[in-house]
Amino acid sequence: MNFNFTDEQNMLRDTVRSFVDKEIMPYIADWDRQGKFDPAITTKLAALGLMGVCIPEEYGGSGMDYNSLAIVCEELERGDTAFRTAVSVHTGLNSMTLLQWGTEEQKQKYLVPQAKGEKIGAFGLTEPGAGSDVAALQSTAVKEGDYYILNGSKTWISLCDIADHFLVFAYTDKSKRHHGISAFIVERTWEGFSSKAIKGKHGIRSGNTGELFFDHVKVPQENLLGEEGEGFKIAMAALDNGRFTVAAGAVGQIMACIEASVNYCHERETFGKPIGKHQLVQQMIAKMEAGLQMSRLLVYRAGELKNEGKRNTRETSLAKWQACDFANQAADDALQIHGAYGYSDEYPVERYLRNSKAPVIYEGTREIHTIMQAEYVLGYRKDKPLNKMLPAWNSDKELVN
């Protein structure tokens, strides 16, 4: 594996970091207090080509590789989890899934405007009674002529009030359980669709999260993604992409914790010396750095497998699990380093700690990933190549058809 970034990737990191420093950092504390998501951010990201960073140019994207997407997610989460989440959902869960599973007609109609950032995509899998247990979902899509009649609801959906297009999963044959789930592309403007934001979240307060409702929504049959009964397979493939972006974002969270802690260590003194001179503080800083480096290696390893067009469920699961745990621990230590000031929103670390908890839960809880990794080691779980994979990128970061 080549651990060196290309000139293009280094320029990309500088671009996103500069954007975060200018467009997010000065305002995020107020947005977080207000529970406000500023949609202008996605418009500005689109202008930089960052809403379709790893989508091929032929479909309106920037044509970069998957580790370039990781770089974008790292730097965005350094600003705030809400904006990395927007890219994770729009690009990782929705657009990359359309790229992998969509027909040419679906790609032209939905993927191209999403990759350009003209339209925003979201992902609707979780339900009030169906989280880790996907087969427990209650939404149904009944075929009637040239349409599917979609009924049900989804919850904890990022970009619920912002997105134009949604990938929605529902049963077309409940008797088949996992094999009876199908995936659909649903437009916000269709009759019977509505959404509602969830207020009072512990963290990611500047993100738009909420519920979707489907009341006899007529979905044209050409908006079926893949084949009937492939929905579970499509959802799991989508999560390989979403989890990858969440893991990369966790790396950015650790970076933010280190930056804030180092700055505070240099400005705060106790017992006649900077607190960074105290060994127990150094121990916490050292743990953050170790977590940062280990997490980044796991993320880029998964990214290289994506670049090679190889199945990466195991590696992405490990990266997501470990990076999110390291980020949660780093945020806890960062607050501890700041002492009583860390408990106040005068400093950003209390926001980092609140934000760091959700990624430990969503897109596969810590416990789900623990079970997955154990089952791989024990030989109980083995991944087969999917019949549809993401496009691969060669060593020069060029698309391999």
C-alpha cells in the first residue's frame, strides 16, 4: 500500500480545511446552540465539487478515488459532525448506491444532479421498531399496475427536511423476510410524502435529522432500485460506503480533539507550569494521537480495497467500530483536559463529546460490529463478491471500467 497522498489529494485536503476554517468554524457554536442546519453549506460544497467527490465525471462528479472521499469527511468533521453527516448520507449512502446498483436511466435522472449538488439525496432504512434488526421493518410497497404503493415511516433520517431524493426500503413480500425487502427511489414532491425534524437531540444539533412518512405514495416501477427482493443486499452494500465515511469522519473528530487540547495545554497553567507538562495530561494526548494514527490506517486500508473494486465489509466494519470508539474516548479526554471549562460551550470540546456518541450507535452499533468481527475470526461469517460492485480506481486514481 502506498501511504503517500497524491498532489491532487493534498490540494483537496487544503481546500476542504480552508473551507471549514472560513465557512464553519466561526459559526458552528451558534448553529449548535440554535439547533440550526444551514443548507447554504451544501450549496457551497457543491460549488467546490465536494458533493460528488468520488462519483465519475461522466455522472457529474469530481472523478476522485474513495480515499479522497475519506479526506473530505475527515476535514468536514473537524468542523462539525453535522456537515460530514450530510456528505456521508448524500454521497456515501445514496449516490454511491445509485452508482453501484442504478440503471443508466436512474443514474442520468437522479445521480447526475446529486453528484453536481443540484439535488440532495438521503437514505431511509431505520424505523421506530427496526434498527439493528432490519427484517423488523414495517414499511410495505404493494405492486399495483405500473406503480408500487408505499406505506410506512422511517426515523432518525439525516437530511429529512433537506433532501430531494430518498432511497427507501420496504417489504414487497414479507413472507420472505430479508429476501422480500426491495429498494426504491422516492421524490420529496410526491403526494403522500411528508417529513418532520426531531428536536432535543443530545448531539449533532446543527444537523437536520427526523422522520419520514409515506401515506399511499405512488412509486413508478422504474424507480425500483435493483430487482425485487434485492433491497437487503443493496442496503448492506450502501452501509459499507456509509460506514466508511463515518469512520473517516471519526478521524477528523480525533484531529479536532487534539487541536483543541494542545491549544489549551499551551495556554493553561497549574502548579506553576503549563498543564501539558503534567504526565497524566500527556498520557491523554498520547492516547489521542495513537487513536488518530490507528484509525486513519484502518480507514485508508478500507479505501484502498474500494479503489481495487474488492469487497470490504469486514475491513470497513473494523474501521468504523474502532475509529468511532477512539473518537468518543478522545472527546472524553479532551473535556477532561479542559477541566471545568470543558463542561461549558465556551470551548468546543463539550460539543465534540456530545457529537461523538451518535456515530458509535448509527450505521451499526458498537455491539453489532463486535459480533461481526468475532464471527469473521471464528469462521461463522464469510463475504461473497457482490454481483454489482462500485467502479474501481487504478493506482493513478483513474477509473477502471
